[in-house]
Amino acid sequence: MLNSDCNPASSTLTDLNLSIVKEISTLIDNSDFNEARDYLTSLSEQQIYDNTWDLCTYLFELLERPSDKLCNEYEIYSEDTLTHVAQYGNPREMLIIMLEQSDKFISDKAFAFHIKLFFIILKRLPLKASIITYIDDILSLLKCHLTTVELPKITNDFAGKDLLVFNHDYRVNKLLKLTQLYVDFICQLRDYFSTTPTINIVPILGKYLISVLQNPLSSLSYEPIDSQESSSFTLIRPLLDCLFTLNPNPLQFIDNKEDQSVFIYLVLTKKKYFSLLPCVYSPFFYLILSIPIIQQLSNDREQVMLTEKACVLVSTVCSWLRPNSEFNENSLNNNDLHTLIDTLKTCMVQSPARQYAPLTIGAYRSLFRSFDHFGRYTFLRQQIAKTSCNEDSYRTFLCSLLKDEFLYDYRSLSSEIYKGPSLFQLLDRLCNLPNGVESDLLEIYDCLCSTLNFIRFIGLIDKRGVNRTLLWTERLNRLNETFLKPLRKSIDLARAHYKLEIRNRKEDNKPEPMDTEILVDNKLLSMPSKQEQMETLHSAVTKFDILDCILSALTETFGGDL
Amino acid sequence: MPPTETNEQTTIKGEDISPAKDGGIIKEIIKEGHGDERPLTNDKVYVHYVGTLLDGTKFDSSRDRNQQFDFELGKGSVIKAWDIGVATMKRGEICRLTCKPEYAYGENGSGEKIPPHTTLVFEIELFDFVGEDLSEAKDHSIVRRTLTKGEGWAKPNDGATVEVTLKGTYQNQVFDERTLSFTIGEGFLQNIPEGVEHALTKMTKNEHAQLKLKSKATTGVEKFNIPANTPVQYDVTLINFEKAKETWSMNDAEKLEQAEVLKKRAGELFTGGHYQAAVKKYNKIGDYLQTANHESEDDKKKAQELKLSAQSNTALCYLKLNDYVECIRSCEKALELDPKNEKCLFRRGQCHLAMSNFEEALKDFHDVQKLNPSNSAAAQSIQKCRDQIKAYQQKEKQLYANIFAKMAKQNEKMEAQAATVEVTTNEENKEDQTTTTN
């Protein structure tokens, strides 16, 4: 087959390109770095422009070449000459090569150097709309490097000192240093393009700043330790400051809340930045804005740092709600509020980060108190109705809220919500044995105790002669028949069963053959010793005795009626 | 307007515009606006403002930020005083609102700038206001202006029964005027445009709104002989509605019951050829039963059957819609629940066949045959696959044969040309040798 390349001009150009690179590489191979430098700088601007592709290909490869010497001359030479090429070469070609070579982009020094080159190149590209695409590619590439930084782990049950150690870990510091370089680059771009109103890069810069907060910076902690500002937060302040210079109301950047959750958390929970927001937004606005964020951040409870942010955010926004007047019962038609309640419940009950549990309980109480009186009643009614019996701890919590509400209602003589049918509806939901006399009392123990105590409380506060709640005359009998009598029977059955079990184990000294095995990480979980098993059984019997005591107290309070 | 005296013995000029006439919001017009129009609830408004305390201390200013402030009116996004006060303004108007704490930040205050129980003063300039964009894509394909605010928070959800009055106009001509009831998600059965149905899920009871629809939101108006994608306007009043039960409010037994109801309705829609609507119903079954935790074995079994049937029928709907990718996806979900489900294996095979994935299709049909050797449809489909594979191979053979033939011809031509050049060069050289004597 004939050689189809018959154009003598292009072959001459190719030969020339190759000869320039060849000349440089020969000098480098002979370690004549100064001569090689002089050779490159002696080339005309046109020659550098025409040879950008080959020069960059060679020089970027040279940049990665290792050296035995203390001072890597290949690196020094490449950096100097690449900077020179960036200043005089074909910026588009150089940019393409740099973007294509992203897999070689592994050291932090290279990261910083690439930022320097990108800035030089961007300043030389024509000011057209397409430059925004280039900036997008560059920022995306640089961000990738940040996301590859390994971070230390922290356990779910961290305490103050653990967090201090975490915050000062060298890997965290490394990430923050690289982030600083990234932010500085964005600030440079902001300043440079601020003089070109036809090219609006503010949205793209804002997008990447917020995106870096989301990943990888979401894994860091920004909460104070012993009232001292977190070092991580100190180091990301420039990022937030930059955001505010891009848009004085950065809430306008929000378009996809789930990808912007860390940003929203920071802006709403850090006083300095919150005070920069417009002072006209309502607490309700901030609450609704935060709800999907709180839900998203608390979804993966293994990610402790995210749960921490969710807890702090929910505590903050709920504390702003006006007590007794923010919401009424109609507000409960707003599904967002139900999402928030469910999320709070999950955080309270299942959050592994124990130190943040009080925050979520406080937030729940703030949310609850923000409803007016009838709103709170409806809130409790709905929650009790939709919570199954096996969510014992949550039902117990609701019962405690109910008790407070009842007392408040009873004492304010004008309001009469907790009486008659409206009270009885709640009692019916609470006074419930899910499987009748065969219910597992230990599974619903806490709520049972709370419920019985609540009934007794009503009897103590609203005496027989007063009977404002109408409990004495209209509900006591039914309560006795449908709940208390079956409960007594259930206690007797359960106690007898456990006592029999105790007796059998005492009499039979042979080890019990195990018919089940529990494996954790492929290791057999050791079953409790016989003594531990006996203790558990005894403890169960004690609990039944306690229930009996409470029932006796109940009988005493209501006289012969129970 | 007569000045209003305050408890602090400071005279504040203006009119009390608070609903309770309790002096909570005093408005003084500094510069009159133009026109008669005022912003409506849900409108997006654009303002500049300066906020000060009673002693004149400035705590905030959009002018200092050099950026207009925008928000949606009447939604509680801003302090009460603003929702009430800005609604009374006209374009171009500048006013001063003096807001008691009850209409501002109350006993909590806000941040470090606004202490608790603080009266605030805002000087506000209203520049413009526009209807609310209700479209999911935020492309202004559904723009609402609320003419009469509705009641409460509740809005119709998917599956809710709504009673509405509507009037559609196109080029100032009324093309649709009626009062009717229908179920959200099934509005197409009664020629309700998609945009109207979507807007209803954002409306409250007794709300009267004007909707401007364009592009995809107008789907359905072509039934009124209006060209597709033509902008139209609808006046809609949501007279009443009954919400479909929300998932969170149902216990497991109720979810199971609702799932049965949905399955029945989905079947009816399928029979009527409304496959997309049927898919939505089947998907809802999946949502209901996903987190259900039934205690009785019967209920568990029922739930499993419903889930499987929903996935399988979803696959069939997609097959009818020729959406083979989604059909395969649904089949695979069903096969996760029941790996030996003949119908889903067969449907997946059909999809693969339609997409010319012959090997995958053959595998599925063979699997069906293994489960049920007497399945004649599978046998026929296997034969069809084989025929199609054969035809495809034949086609490829022909294609490559043509390519190679062309390449061979090209080579011959070039060789011939090369030979001609060589002969000419040799002849020239010969001539040189014979003519050159020195």
C-alpha cells in the first residue's frame, strides 16, 4: 500500500517538533539542565506555540521522573519550563493535555503546581462562554484530588478528646491545606473574572465551593470542643467567606438541597455566617429548608460526623420556633413536619452518637412546644396512634409528654382538652396489650409503667369528688375490664413461666444444649453464662413484681373501683 | 393617616394594617407606586429593604449587599409583618413598616443582631412580582397566581378525590368550562391537562388560582382541538377534596388493604389501555409494602404475592409501552422475589428479543421451557430467536463480503497505479542515461 501522507510541509513540521523535543531530551539525559533551560527559553514564542503539544507531553512525563538526588532536577526543570510554556504556548492544547493526564495527578505538590498552571492558561484563553466549561472541568479535576485524601476513622461513641485527636490528625490537616489551595484558586478566578461582566462564573464557583463542603469536607467535625472553636472550622472559614463574596445571600445558590446539606448546616448553625443572611427570613422558613437536610444527614447513622451535623442543625432550627404559637393542629397536615418528627425519633432512639442524643431530645421538645395547646394534643394523638407497641422507649417518651400536657391543661382551668372522649382516645391507645394476656410484658415494660403511672397521676390530680376528666365515672370500669384485669393475668402468667424456668435451671445442672448460634464477623458470640442467664430471669421476675406494685398503687388511688 | 401612639410614647406615623388592628404593623407610604396591581399569595416578589431598630441602628440592608431580595409571598418564608405588609404594596412603592415583636421575631429574637422582644422598622421598595413557578423542572411551564387564598395546609395528594371548577381559555376564547370531580393521577380520563392536575396538588381548599400552562404541561388540551404545546390559561377553584391516606398514617394491615384496592384499580386502568397510570398504581403498592412488617404468616404471604404481582404487571405495562429497558428492570425486580416466575422470564426474553439481544433472549426462553416444557409460546420464541440469529449472521456475512470486495478492488487499483508510476520513472531514467554523455 502506498504511503498516503504526501504533504511535505506537515512532515517537515513534525520533524521540527520532534527535533526540539529530541534536543531537550538529549540535554536532559546528559544532565545539562541549564543548557536545556537556555535552549527552551531561546525558542521563539511561535515555536513554543507550535510545539506545545509535544513539549507538554514530554515535560509532564519528565515531571514524574524520580531522582536519586536530594533535589530532583527533573522536577525543577519541568516546573520552570512548563510555566514558560503556559505563558507562551497554545493554552488550549496545554489544557487538554493537563485534563487528560488526570491519572498522573497524585502528589500534593503536583496539585499546587497544576493550580498555578491552570490559572496562567485560563488568563490566556479567549473570554468566551466556553471558558466556563473549561473552568468546570478544571475545578472538577482538582476536586477529585481532594476526595482521594484518606481520612481517619472515629468511633460512634466519641467523646471530647477523641474529637480533638481526630481534628488534629495529620490527614485532616493535609485535606484542609489542600482545600485552602483550592479555595485560593477560586478566589483568584473570582477576582480575575470580576472585571469581565459578560462572563458570569459566579454560579460555577459557588457550585464547586458548596460541592467540596459536601465531599470530602462533610467527614470533618465543625463543632466546638469545650467551647473552643474546632480547628477544622477555623480552616474552612476562608471557604465560607469566599462563598459570601460570590453572593451576599448564598441561600440563593440552593437548588438541590441534598447535595448542599453541609453548606446549609454551616450557614445556619454558625453565628457569624447566620448573621450575614438577610434578617427577614422566618424561623419557619429555616425549619422547612432544613428538614430534608436533617433527614439526609441522619440517614446513615454509621457516618457519625453526618449525624453530628444533623443533630446540631435540628437543635438550632427548632430552638428558633416560637413557643405555643408557631404551629396549630392544621400544621400537622404539612408532611414536612411529619418527616421531621420521624427523623427526630430515629435520631433519639437509634443514634449511636450518645453525646448528641440530648440535642435531639431538646429539639423534639422545642418542636412540640411550638404548637399551640390543641396542636400539641393532636400531635400526641397522631404520634401515639402511629407508633407500634414494640417502639417501647418512644411510646414512653410520648407518655411523659402527655403527662405534662395533662397537668398543664388541668391547671389552666379555661382549657379543657384532656377530658372525656379526647382523653379516653389517648388512653385507649396507650392501654393496650398487643397480644392480650400472652403479650411479652418485658418488650413493652417501660411504656406499661409510664401508662399505669399516668392513670394513677390522673386519679391523684383529679379526685373522685371533682372528676373533671370524667375518668372516674365514664372510663374506669372499661379500663379495668379491657386493660387492668388482662394485665394482672398476664403478669401472673409471665411470672409463673419465669419462676418455672428458674426452678428448672436450678435443678438441672447439665449445660443447656444450644440450638442457635450467633455469629458476629464470623466469630461465635459467646452466650451468657448460666449465672448471667439466672440473673436475667430474676431481673424479669423483679420487673413483674414492680408492675404489681404499680397496680397496687393504682388500686389504692382509685379505691374499690379497680 | 393619624399618627399612632405607642406604649413607649414614640409617635409612629402610618396606618395600622395588622389583621387584628392591634398596632402590630404600622405602614407609612413614602412613595406611591404605580398601577393598581398588588402581589398575590405565592407570587415571587422582588424588593430592596433597609432594616433598623427603633433607635435607628441599622441591622440589615439589601442595598448594602447590592442585591434585590426575593421571596414567595404569603408562605411564611419571611416574618409575618412582611407577608402582610408587602401584600399591600404596588410596583414602585416605597413604604416604611414598623413591626412589633409579635409580627417579627418575638421573644426569641434572631441571632446577634435582633434581641428578644424587639420592634423592627423596615423601609421597603417593591420592584416587581411574578406568578409562582409550580413546574418540577422550574421551566415556567406551570405558573400560578393565587386569586383567592385557600384554607389551612392540607393539599390533595396522589389518589385524592378532588372537586373543582375550571375554565380554560385559549386566545381569549373559552374552550373548557365545567365543574367536576376526579381522582388525582387519573385526570386524563376526564381530559384534565397534566399541568392543571399537578397544580391542584399545590392548592388548598377553596383556593382560586389562575394557571398559565405551556409546553409539556399542556398535554391533554389537544383533546379540545388546540394544537399541542400551545400556551393556555386555566382558572381553577378547588372546591373540596378528600386526601388519599398517607403511608405514614397507615398501619400494616391498612397498607395491605390499600394495596389490594390499588391493584384492582391498576387492573382497570390497564384494561382501558392507560398503561402509564397503571404503572403509577403498581409502584405505589411497592411503596406501601416495602417497609411493612406483618406479624401473621398469612399477611406476610399476601404482601409478598402483592409485591410480586405488582412488579410483574408493571413489566407487562412497560412491554405494552415498548419501553423494553424498564420492562427488563421490572422483570428483574420480580425475579428477585421469585426467580422461577415464568411470566417475567418470558417477558424479559421478549424484551431482549426486541432489542436484538438474541443470546440473552434465548437463555430466558430456555429457562421458561425448563420450568414448563409444555409452554408453546416459549418454544415458538426460541425458534424465532434462532431464525433471527441466522438472518443476522447472514446479513453480517454479506456486509463483510461487500467490504472485503471493495478493499480488494481498491488495492488492485493502487497497485496498478504504482506499477504505472514505476514504468514511467524507469523510462525517464533510461532516457537520461541515453541522453547524458558528459
